[in-house]
Amino acid sequence: MLARRAIVAAGTAAAAMAATRASAQAAGAQASGAQAPGGTGAPARAGASGAQPGGDASPRPRAGDALLVVDVQNDFMPGGALAVPRGDEVVPVINRLAQAFRLAVLTQDWHVPGHSSFASSHADRKPFDVLKLAYGNQVLWPDHCVQGTEGAALHRDLSVPHAQLVIRKGYNRDVDSYSAFIEADRRTRTGLDAWLKAKGVRRVFCCGLATDFCVAWTALDARRLGFEAIVVEDACRAIDLDGSLARAWDAMARAGVGRVRAAAIA
Ligand code: VGL
Ligand code: ZN
């Protein structure tokens, strides 16, 4: 069932192929060994770890807040190409939550065919192997979220009609991007940081799929870039293999990422 591999440097684990129950992926470690949530490599320090800078700690949405809805896409749903267990359960929670936010951003994992994060793009490799690419270790996934496909589409019941921005990421063939802010090369920006700052956003609430990959990387980068960040835990679902979820939460706690339940917000 689980393909488990020792990974150098970053707590890479395995993702749950729900459909096939085949296996899995790593612990929120991203491609580069540099800073995985809970990775064993030397994590880059988040910009301001520890206390939330400024502001009160209330999770009630206020001016300067935005909701980031990460990768609520068909391929991450049960039966999808890279299924997250119970991933569909986040949809009604997010729909309700989103109504409490004036600013909302959606993200989509948005890979070109033949993307370097796909096992199928490499000879003699299979999903959940780890391969060293130019920027570091990359977990190899089943093909997923290919641009324009049904698998890359947002879940049909996701309802955030007032979302002002959709950030698509992972479209550079040779660079993956779990984070909605910075690609796996740890240099290329998606533009989300500047957009949020132009809108006066100081605090982001993160939800979606998967807690221990794209949500965690997004929240950690938000901290690195100077935002307060809070993950809405019951509006996320995880891959959670080999303790990857616990490691992700640990990394987020150390970086000053808050954690709340949706009921505390709306
Ligand atoms: C994700 C693995 C590969 C995610 C995206 O959205 O968490 N995980 N691509
Ligand atoms: Zn992907």
C-alpha cells in the first residue's frame, strides 16, 4: 500500500493515492530540501517566527484579512489522480467560511503535460519516488492537474463567487510549486505576495488541500513574506503519511502560523 522511501534532507513522505490506495508521499517537504514543513533539512527561517506581529489575535475576519483557498481541484478529490482522503469534505466548510471574507483568492495546481514533478516524465521512475532536480529533491507524483483538464478544474460545488484572483501555479515545466507564493526553486514568485500587499492584506487564512503540502507551504511562505498566517484546520484535509501532518503542523507552529477551526471564524 504505501510506498515509502527514505528521503534525503526533507521529510518527504508519500501521498495517498486514494483511488488506488496505492501510496503516498512525503511529509510536506517540498522539492528543495531547504525548507520542508517538518523537513529534516535545515529549514529556512520563516520571516518572523513566533508571535504574530501586530494586531490582535482574534480570528474574526477584519479589514486586512484574506482567505486563500488552496487547490480544491478534482484530481485531489476521492477518485482523482492524486486523491486526498476525504478531500471533498472541505468544500461545504470552505463555502461557508468564504462568506466571512471580503477578499478571497483561489489557487489551482496547473501543470503542463510532461511536468517534471510527474513520475511519467522520467524514465524508470514511479510515483512517490524522489528525484534530485536542479533545485533539489522532487517527489514524483502521478500525472495530476494538467492544464485545462477536468482533473485540474475546481470542485463543481466550490462556491466562492466573490473571489477576486485565481493563482495558477506549477506551470513551469521544470519547477514544481506547492506554495502559492514561491515556486520550488525558492526564487520564482507567483505574484500573489505583491497582489495581496497592494490590497492592504496583512493576514491570510489558509484552507484547502493538502494540509501537509500546498496549504502548509503556502502558510509558511506567507510568514516568510511578512504576513500573519492562520490555517483553518477543519477546512483542510491531509495526505498524512508517516507523520507528515504532525511535522507540517510543527513547522507551522515554529513559524508562527496560527491554527483555528472554522467555527471560530464564521
Ligand atoms: C499538491 C502534491 C503535488 C497539493 C500539489 O496541492 O498539496 N500535492 N501537487
Ligand atoms: Zn502538483
